[in-house]
Amino acid sequence: MEQYLILFKNDFDDFVERLAKIQKLVAPVKRGSKSFAFDEVTAAEDVSLNYIPTILPPKKYFMPQNETIVEYEKKQNKWEAILYSEAITLFGVHTCDLAGIQCLNLVFSDRPNDVHYIIRKKRILIIGLECNDYCDEYATCGLMDNHNANGGYDLLMTELEDRFVIHVNTVDGEELMGKLAMVKPADAESMTMLNKMRNKKREVFQPEIDIERKELKPLFEESFQAEVWDSIHEKCLSCGNCTNVCPTCYCYDVEDEIDLDFNKGKMVRKWDSCQSRPFAMISGGENFRPERGGRQRHRYMRKFNYPFEKYNRYFCTGCGRCSRTCMAKINLKETIETLIEEKK
Amino acid sequence: MKRKTVAFFDFTCCEGCQLQVANFGEELLDILAAIDVVMFREVMSEKSDEYDVAIIEGSITTPHDVERIKEIRETATTVIALGSCASIGGINGMKNSFKLEDVQSYVYGEDGKNYFETIPTMAVHQVVDVDYFVHGCPIYPPEFVKILKYALQGLPYTVKDEAVCVECKLNENECMYEKGLTCLGPITKAGCNSWCINYGNICYGCRGMVKETTKNASIDVIKKYDIPMDWIMGKFDMYNKATESEEKK
Ligand code: SF4
Ligand code: SF4
Ligand code: SF4
Ligand code: SF4
Ligand code: SF4
């Protein structure tokens, strides 16, 4: 199964068209003046191959923003779990986002596993797209070791001059390429080009912050009283953007939406944000995290401290979305740098 | 469940929020199946002095308004404030930035001003208890239906105390700040599904502010983006003047 294929750029239009005919094809497209979003495409001209991380990560296909999970009829005492999935090819997923999907897979397959997520995931085929250079200055994928793919895809494409080299990682990926009937096995020349590019990448991507990856966990573990949380407290607006755009944030709320006949209704799961004030509020009005600084600290701990204890893995992919989206310019790189300074 | 009788009332406003309800289309039929409308000036001529639910549009701006709203409160078991004028004072609150006498002579002229008594603009809850708030200028129809369902079941409804940005991000809009524009989304209460931004406009803050208005942080952002302070204060005041100093609902 493991093999390398080549696709010449001249054939890219044809490639996209054929992919779109097989099943729903989703790829990065331009959204607004400077942003990108994953959306359905049918032709190569819709696709932005050169894109910075999309506004929302591909997690929206695995756990949609609003997802009906139960439908009911009260009088009939009828309750039905809604298990919906759609066959999708997710094209052009950067390696940082592949890591994000891997994190979510861990969480949702942990017991008790989340059938809604798992059923969707089973029918999503992932074609990754490697970055040969940095997207922008917000990325920390070098530090987090996500500038290269560490699995989590069916096919991975690497752009090299006049062609793409495609790594086939799963049987599903192999079958899809078989159906397209247009890609050939990679020749020695293509493999040399690939190796050359990977070598160059070693120089381009360096840890963006002066710390070893394994030191991040102890750094955060000891940072509960750090002053940086006070200064973040002053700056943060609690808008929730940083968590909604994060590829590894998965918190949700479930809302009951009843019809006007007050009998039929549905339960809808909606993304929630730990940055909103009511998130940690309980009955009686007590709030476990009433302070904005404390809420931000919690967000960071959920990336660099707690998941490491539970899954032995950092839940920050280094995609830079949280810093990119923050109008208060709270920046993940600067936060970590300040913590390092404080510790000295 | 016995259908509740519902009456609509308007105070100082443009009646645009009632118009929103009248314009619901098919959904209105479902609503009318669930309630018994006994008074709704924009769509019917019948009147009634008895009702379970009073839906109030508009702000309280005259001594007569105060008397009238108190009577309504005594009659109704449930009071719903409809639209920003009723829920936060809204546009009418701009009056509170000026001296009352100046406002009176500006509007009615030196001769007319003594015939019309006026008081500072108040939201409905600043005079009587309000059970449900439907924010927005105009109201966002799906939210009105949602709140009506809560009211008819007698369940408490609280507008989630989070920013419009939350909904805006879920709709995957490009942020206005990214486009070099400014937007009141981060300090405005969600619930409208980021209505304006979805259509390419900025948020004007029509739903009122989140509880924890982060003043220092907001000023910081304004400075960072080189936005003139009086411009933003003008935007704040446009909807929020009447309730600026109180605990937000
Ligand atoms: S995006 Fe920025 S301002 Fe908004 S909650 Fe996150 S850190 Fe705070
Ligand atoms: S914390 Fe920020 S940089 Fe890390 S994965 Fe989340 S959005 Fe990306
Ligand atoms: S963060 Fe790294 S892997 Fe992700 S898009 Fe940017 S350069 Fe690519
Ligand atoms: S456009 Fe406005 S509401 Fe949307 S994220 Fe940006 S600041 Fe928030
Ligand atoms: S986006 Fe802002 S101005 Fe527009 S309806 Fe919502 S709260 Fe009002």
C-alpha cells in the first residue's frame, strides 16, 4: 500500500474535477480580503493552494458548529439519536491541521466514545498538503513538530516545481487514486526532488521560540501564579474567537429546541467557549473562572499541560490561528516567551 | 395547554420590531396557532383590556408612559420587552446626552415645549419588572420565536452573556478588524447570529453590551487600530446611553 505517486501540475485541473465527481470535495477557498475557509469546490480554479490557515479549522466537518444529535416527540415518549454522516474528500489539509484532527480523534474515541463524531469521521477522506515554507509569522509548527506530517491522512501531496508527489498512506487513499486513473508511480527523479525539498525544510523550519518542546509542559505546570495572566486579563475581551478557531478546542453545549406545538423538538450541540463568562458558571451563580486572565490561563493549560497528562500529547498544533484572530493582539508566541522570561 | 392571550403595545419607537413580527410569513401561522392575539395595532383593529402576555415595544419617555406601563404590568402575568428601545432604551437613549429643556425646545419649539412633558429615556425594566428581553434593532425573528416559546412554557430565558464574535466566528466570517474596519462585536451581546456581519456590515452594538464590558481592553484595541475615540463613543452611545450605568440584563 505505501507508495509514492506523481501528478503533473498540467493535470491538476483534471485531477480536481475527477475528485469532485466521486464525492463531495472540500478545499481551501478565498474568503474576504485576506482570509480562507474550507468549502465545497468543483473546479481547480476555486481552490487556493497557497493559503494561510483557514478561519475555522477542518474540525467543522467532524463536529459541525450546530449539530442535531437527538430528535424527540414528548407525548409519544419517542427519542431518536440522529447519526448523520456524509462522504467527503477533504483536500489540501496542512500538516498542522492533520495534527489537530488527530487530537480530536483521541478525545472523541476515548471512552465513552462519541458516535456522532466517529460516524462522520469514518466517511471523511483526507488529502493533506505539505507546507514548503511558513504560512506567516504566527505559526509555531516548527516548535510543535507539525511542519511535517506525522500520519493522520489518507494521501499527502507535496508541491515540487512542475509536479506534486503524493504519498499513499491508507487503502482508502489507494482506492481513490485507482478510481482517478490518472496518477503514475513516482520516478527516481521525483523522489530526489522530494528529498531535496525535505532537507531544505529542515533549515526553513526552526523552533520559533527558544525552548525545547519537552520543557513546555513543566513551564506551564509551574505558571499558575505567573504575572503574564494578569496582563492578559487587562487585554482580553473574552470574545471567544481564540477557542472557536482552534483546531483542538472541542467544548460544546447542548440546547433543547422545541417546536411551537410544544411536543416535537430536537437537541442541538453547539460549540461553546471557555472564554465566555458563563462557561464555568454553575447554579447559584457561582463561577469557577470569573476572571478573564484565569480563563485564558485555562485555555493555555488545555493545550500545554492537561492533555499531556491525559494523552501524552500537546494539544497545540502551532497553527497560529488564536494569535491571528485576536483583535486584542494576545499572541501565543509572546505569552510563552514572557513565561520563559518570568521563570528565569 | 390553554392558549395564552397576547397583546402588543407600543411606546416611543418606530414600530419596526412589531413590523418584523407582522412580516414573519409562514412562521406567523405557527405562532398564531400557539397563542391568542387580542391586540396588535399593526395587523388588527380589535382591542382588549385583558391579556396574559404583554409584549412591549418602545422606551418610556413621558410621565404618561410611566403610568401606562404600570397599568399594563398590573394586568399582565408576563411582560416581554420587544426590541432595543424597550430592552435597553436604544436609540431614544441619545436624548439623555443632552439637557431636557434643550431637547424640548429643539423638538417642539420655544412655544410648544410647555405643552409636552418629557423625562429622560428609560428602558421598560427601569420602570417595571420585565420577564423576558428580546434585544435588537430590529429584533432577530428566530430569537423572538425562541423567547416566545420559553415564555409560553413559563421557563426562564437568559440571553447568553457572550459576544457577537462567538456567532460571527461560527459563521466563519472574515473579521472586520482583518479588513481594517472596526466592529462592536466583541462587546455586544450575542443572540442575533451575527446578523449584520453575515451581510457585510459591522456590528453597531444594537443588542446592548455584555455584562463584563472590558473597558480597558476595548480602549487598548481602539488605540491599536488607530480608531478615533469619539467615533467609537458615538457608536456606544447610539444604543446604550439609557442603560450605561446599570447592571446589564
Ligand atoms: S481572541 Fe483575544 S480577546 Fe478574544 S477571547 Fe481570545 S484572547 Fe481574548
Ligand atoms: S492554541 Fe492557537 S496555535 Fe495552538 S492549535 Fe490552538 S489555535 Fe493553533
Ligand atoms: S502553521 Fe506550519 S503547518 Fe500550519 S499552515 Fe503554517 S506553516 Fe503550514
Ligand atoms: S467581525 Fe466583529 S463580530 Fe465578527 S469576529 Fe470580528 S469583531 Fe467579532
Ligand atoms: S450584529 Fe450587532 S448591530 Fe447587527 S443585529 Fe447583531 S447586535 Fe445588532
